[in-house]
Amino acid sequence: MSDALSLSNDSRTVPIEVAPAEMAVQICDLNYYFGQGDLRKQVLYDVNLSLPRGQIVIMTGPSGSGKTTLLTLIGALRTLQEGSLQVLQHELVGMNQRELVEVRRNIGFIFQAHNLFESLTASQNVEMAVELMDDRRAKRQRAIAMLTEVGLAERVDYKPKTLSGGQKQRVAIARALVNQPTLILADEPTAALDKKSGRDVVTLMQNLAKEKNCTILMVTHDNRILDMADRIINLVDGRLETDEEIDHFMDNHNPKNLDRHMFMTL
Amino acid sequence: MRTSLAWLNLTHEKTRLLVAIAGVAFAVILVFMNLGFLGSLSDTAAIAYGNIDAEIYLISPQALEITTTKAFPIERLYQASGIDGVKRVMPFYVGYLQWRNVETRQSRAMFVYGINPNDPVFLLPDLQKPDVQAALRRVDTVLIDRLSRPEFGPQATGTTTEADGRKAIVGGQYTLGGGFAADGSLLMSDQNFRRYFDPFPLNQINLGLIKLNDGVDPLSVVEAMRRTLPPDVLVMTSEQLIARDRDYWINATSTGFIFGMGVAVSCIVGVVIVYQILYTDISEHLKQYATLKAMGYRSSFLFNTVLQEAIILAVLGYIPGFIISVMLYELTVRATGGGLPVAMNLGRALFVLTLTVLMCVLSGLASVQKVTKADPADVF
Amino acid sequence: MVGLAVVLQPLTPHPVFPCVLPMRTPLAWFNLTYERRRLLTAIAGVSFAVLLMFMFKGFENALYDSQVQLLKVLNGDIIVVNRLKYTMFIPEQFARRRLYQAQAFEGVEAAYPLYTRDGAYWKNPETKAVRPLRVLAFNPNDPVLNIPEVLAKQEGLKLPWTAIVDEKSRAEVGPRSAGIVTEMAEQQIHVIGTYSMGTDFASANGNVIMSDQNFLRYFSDLGPEETERDLNTVDVGLLKLAPGADANAIAVALRQRLPNDISILTKPEFVAMELNYWRKNTSIGFIFTLLTTMSFVVGIILVYQILYTDVSEHWVEYATLKAIGYSNRYLLTVVMQQSLILAMLGFVPGYLIALVLYDATTNATGLLMNMTLGRALEILIATVSMCLISGAIAVRKVQAADPAEVFGN
């Protein structure tokens, strides 16, 4: 596991590191606070993390530990002032809104809820993502292709009202993956799915990681899919407590005896 | 007390509630304004007669309303004075004069009331002042209504101008107001009236005013007069005359149709606004309502909740609507220099309140269908 | 503007001509229209706000139009009135010899005197009730009014005690067809025909046309409390100019040379003067401007409500779009597109209902309620502004959608 080399905070000009193209995400001395002035509360403490391309990482931790916050920061959804956070070679610290929006387009988001538009068909919901890349010509074909990959070829023109919970989530995943992003951030992607669908989705993501060298960072409590990860990191009270390769993790943790705080069996 | 679900649902989202209240309020304002304008346009007679100290009036059957009267012989008034219960009879003359604005040199039709200065016709405080009384008796001297439109020009005592080509001096002011037909008025003695409206013999009058003794029932005296007097005069109480006048105005000038339609469409808009709010609220809380049903609440409970919401909205929207309407009435009176005497009255306030509640209840009923369809089984 | 163009393009990519670039998914359109009932309510709301504006503006215009409909059919290029007569309401006349003086000018081909009288009592032949009508009188040989039915009755009007009645007079005037015999100013009168004009404030009950000789018969010898008339004082003088003559120039010349106890106006100026009186010197302008403005505000509230509800309901989805990488600006365009769509969808039914209403009002009241292209455009612009303003206010809410909050709960 390659350790993150210390980068100077002002790394916007030239990224100087070993094999820079390998690192999808590079976090250095990250501190993050909510609120201002006297009410300021720190939620992330000295986070250092490097995620290489093509790695599948699962982030665990008790609720309130800051996992979601870290995810949103990596996803360029919040503005940062302190430390260094490089995502796909972009230094997010100090970026303005407009620049952050640009970065988001290269990231695929998968949420717990599907968040689809009721007024659009499955295909149209996916096309919304394709249109972002200004590819209108082939948008429908690409949408249909992606929906087929998640097993919804028969349902491309159905509206969410007529789809099951699992199907809706798969549409959302199709939307996230259709532009073949190099970084995928997922928040409990399988929570709403049954065992088989969950497995399928995860396999899909795995293939994407291997074929397209796409990095996946997933927050999850679902221990059925632990084995798909390359690496498991554990966040507790805003600090990175453990950061282990999967085999190491598996050796040291009997899934059956897992600390209830870390996992919930579904 | 059981928590009011209706109240909680409505107030849950502040912005939504404010928008809803604003919508209802403005619909209320529209209705008030339409009714207000309608009322003031036809109020000329009501204002004049309301300030006259008489209970019974004689007019020619050919008279349509206060500004289109036909003169009839004064004998009728003398005949009426002989009836039991009559305290006093007073002749009353009306007409239009072209009053010249001394500043702009332009003339405008001024409505004129002519009375015998010794008769206590008008109940206006200004007329009690001795200098005003003296002015009334002077030749070519008139009193002017302070609420006359600005286009009539200066109203200061001593202003000398022309009325129908004859010299006229302002001897004093009074405050009366008039509707659309008399957006400016003068008060003068009968002697002056004869001069300005020459040839106008004073034994022809436009209206006969009859004051009764205290405690006498006007209706019975009216009956008696109708029996006694020939049919070339009409006998009416002041309420009847005012109503007759109003009716004529409302129909003849189409203002009734116009503002009536204004009220109708405003109400429809109100219904649509409230329906929108209630429907959205129900849609958003469908799951919660279904859950309540699963818990055992009956449909009628939900029905009542929606109706309660409708009524709460009605009241919450009516209050600011009422207040702003009163302010707008004031603005209207100022902006038209008194020409449009719009005023709030209890009857109208209650009528609009009823209308508002009806409006909202109607929307409630329309949207309630959805809530009764909430299926508890869907929650799972 | 781009958004509007986007909405107007065909919805699906053309299968035969793949080179046609499919447009962006019209999210604004779909969000607005996918729920039938909601959409209908929204359209109803906007249409009625539009209707309110049409209604009040329409009534205002009707009142003005009615006042000048007589003026518009006067057959004169230049109008002469007493200087004090700045509105038809004012009963001032001028000396007839002024018309002879004007006739002597170059370019003036003919001069026609028109006599008017307000408040002539007409007896309803059936109910015997009397109503005050306005009488218009002139020499039947003079083509004073541009109304064919009037011109057709030229000979008939020369007979004594005859008149033709405006068929649009109010119902209370009673039956008015040719052959009716009744009383006017307490003397017998024979109706020999009808014409069509319409009522206004000055002649709220109706109009009657007769010859100048008949005018004398009825109004020159009255009781002591009435003002008498003779043909030497004229209410309105009409000057007919030679074809191609410059009315403005001649009017100026006349003003310079003739004494200033009269006003000389070209016909458009005369109409404008009358309109100006009603607009500025009566309460009508104030009343209807206030009512139309209120309707505008109600419209803003209505549309804002609709937009706000859409944004609230799709809060999470819009935030998700932001997370995916859509900019704030995109969401602003979605909201503004929705407001424009509402404007268009609401305007059409509002306009159509207004047409029906205008018709109904004209029939019920005799007022001239007219829809013109200009008036329709005026309200269309108001509708669009109304929706854009609501959109601008609603847009602030959509900007607050925070993508970071989509994560977690």
C-alpha cells in the first residue's frame, strides 16, 4: 500500500509525487469544521488518505463518525479551506463553486435513496447524466445500454412510479455509471436491494473498477459485500482509525463477531 | 386538548403558509375593492339623504335618481304637512351648474342643493356656524363641499367665480361627499337657486322633505300620505328612496354587472388558490394520513382535518385582506380628492367573511376526495 | 430564450433523420405536466388571473370606447365646439355663424351643425315609465353620421314628429322598432326606424336621432324650468374638408383667424380630448388601474405558489442534479422555463374565456367591449412579466438546494 507522500499545501501548480497518475484521491492533513466562530465544531481530524486508481475501498464507522462528511468533501460538494484534498488531479482546497461543479462531473454518485425524477422515464433519468457531458447525439443509446447492463432493458421507458424499489435503485446506479466516471462515491448503495440485486450491482461496479481502472469509495454497513473490496478503512470520531487490506481485515475480524458499531447485518 | 393536526400541517412549512395567506388575502382584497367601488359609485343619494334630517320624501314618479329628478308642484308638500305626525315639511331643489375653476378657467358640472336657509335640512356641523348661516343668505353666495374633486378649483371663502355664466362667491364650506354623479356639490339658498337656474319658479320642487314627530312610525305615515296625496307624487321613507336610487345606479350604468363579475371571478381565483394549497398538502402527507387510517382513525377524521385547514386559511387570509382593504379605501378617497367616498361597513365586512369561508370550504370539499382515498395498506 | 427554443422543438429524436440533434431533456416541461390534476389546477389558476386582468382592463376600455363611439362616427375632419366644452358632458353651445365663417376657408367643403340634448324624457310605450335619452339632431340632408341606417332614413326624418332610435338603447326604454308611437318630452313621437350605436355614461339609457326642425318642435318651447333651444346655437360643428386636404394645417389656420370662443380640433384630437377627460378627470382610471394591478399581484402569488411547490417537492432530486454536476444556472433555467410555460399555457384559456365574457357584457349592458390585438398583446406581456417575476423569486429557493445534504439521511 503506497503511503501518501507529504505534499505541500500549495500543490495546484505541479503535482510532485511518485506515480501521480495512479492516485485518484489524495488527502493530506485534512481538518474540517462545521459552523463558525464560537459554535465551530470539528468533525474531521488530520485525515491522510490516498486511493489509487482502480481500487475498491469500503469505509466503515459508527454513525456520526464523519464518514458522510468525508464522502461529500471528496465529492466536491463542499468548500474546503484547510489541508489538501486532491481528487483526480484537482486540488479542491480553495476552489470556488463553479470549479467544484466541474469536478463533480467526473464523479459518479450513488445515494441511499434513488432520487429519481417521477416525471421522467428510466431512460430519461439516465439521459440527464449523459446530457451533462453534452453528448446529446448518442444519449438515448448510451442510456439504454447502461440500463441493459443493470438488467433493466425491459423497463427503459417506465416511470419510477411503475418500478420496484430495487429497480429504481438500479436506474439510479445506471445514471451514476453511464458516463463511466473514474471515481465512484457510494453511500449505502445496496441498502434498498435484495441479496441478488445487491450482488449484481456490486459485481457491476467491480467490473467497472477492473476494466476502466475506476476507483470506488463506498460507505456501507452491508457485510454481504465486504469481500468485493480491496481495502477497508474505518473512521471513528472524525479520525482514520484503521486502514487495512482486505485479507488482513478478514484475518483479523470474524464477521460473526464484529463490533455492532461497525456493522449491521441485514 | 387534542393536538390540532390541521393547524400543525398548515404551519409546518412557513413559506408555504405565507404564500397561501397572501393568496387568500389578495382574493379578499379584490372582492372588497370591487364591492367598495360599486358601493361608492351608487352612494350619492345615500350620502346626501343620510345627512338630511327627514324621514319621508316626496318625489315625482318620473324621477330616476337624485340627479335626474322631475319637478312637481309644492302644493303636494303642503298637503303632506297636514297629515298626523308630521312635524315639519321642507322643500328641496337639486340641479347641475357649470362651475368654473378660477385657476384653469375650465368648467365642470357641479351638483347643487337648494334649501330654504331657515329650514334645518342638513345635519352638517358646519351649517351650525353663524358665519356660514349668514353666507347662505347672501346674494350669489354659495357653500362648497370640501370633498369636491380638485378639478373644481379653489374652495377658499371669498373665491369668486362663475356658475352657468353668473357670478358666484364661495361663502363657506361643508363636508359631505358624493358618489360618481356628484363628485362636487354646492349648497345654496332657494332664492339663489332661483337666480342660477332661472327661470325656475320656487313653487316647483324636486324633492319634498318631511320630518316627523319623535316616536312616530314612518311607515304608517307613508301609508296615510299615499292614501291622501294624488298619484303624481311618490311617497317613500329615506331607506326606500336610498335603495331605489342605488338600484337605478347599479343597473343603469352597468356598474352592477361590471363589479359583480369582478367579485365572481375574484372568488373563483380564491377557490383555485386554496384548492392548490390543500391538494398539495394532502399529497405530501398522504403516507401520514394513510398511517393514521391504519392506526384506526376514520375517514371522517381526515375529512374534518382538511375542512379545518380550509377554515383556518380563510380566517388567516381574511384578516390581512380586511386590513389592507381598509387602507386601500383610505388611499382611494385621498387619491380621488374625496370624489370616490369608499368606506367599509359592517354588512360588507361580514358578507366578505362569509364569502371567504365559503370559498375555502368549497376548495376543501373538492380536495378532500383525495384524502379519503388514502389507503392504509400502501404504507407497508 | 434558449430554454424557450428548447421547449418548442420536437420532443423525440427523429428516427429518419438522425443528423437532427436531439434536444436536452425538457425537465421543466415534464415536472410541470406529469401530474394531470396539478397541471390543470395550475393552468386554471393562471388563466383566471389572466381573465381578471382582461376583465378589468376590458371594462376600463369599454367605458372609454363607449364614450367615444359617437365621436368616431361623426362625419367631419375638423370639429368645432364651444371652448368650454372639453367633454361632451358639458352643455355649452357656440354661435352658428362660426360655422359659416369656417366654411369660407380654403379646403373646407362643407360645414354641418349637430344639435344635442341630454335628458330628453322618453316614455316607454308599454310600461309608460320615462327615461332620459340623448337626442342628436341635424339637417337630414347633411351626412352628419357615418351610419348607413341613418343615411337610409334621410327622407323619413324630414317628416314632422319623427325620429329613429338606437337599438342598443337599454331595455327599459321599451320596444323601439319602426311604427312605434310614444311620447318624448311630453309630445307625441313616431319611430320610423332604428340604427345601431351603443350607450355611454352621458347617454346611459340610449340615443335618438331626429331632424333639426323636429328638434325645434320638441325643445324650443318648454316649461319654465327647462332650457330652450334654437338652431342658432350649435353643440358640435363638423367641417368636411376637400379630399387630400391637410386637416392639421387647416385647423391651425382656423384657430388663428377665428375668434377664440370656440375650440377647433381635428377629429383625432377631439376624440383624444374626450378620452383624456375620462381617463384623468374621473375616477374610472384610478379604479381600474388599481383593480388590474391587484390582479397582477394575485397572478404573481399564484404562479409563485406553483413554482415553489415544484421546487419543494423535488428538492432532493434537484440537489442530486447539483451533486452530479449540474450548475446552479441550469436549475435557474428550469424554474424560469416553468414560469414561461405557465404563462403560455395559462394565457390561452384566459384569453378565450375573456372573449366570451366581452361578448356577454356587450349584450347585457350595451357597453362596447372590444378585444383588439393591441389589448391582447398588452395582457400577454403582463402575463409573461407576472410569471417571470414569480420565477425570479422562486429561483432563490432552488439555489439553496444543497447537494451535500443528499448524503446521509
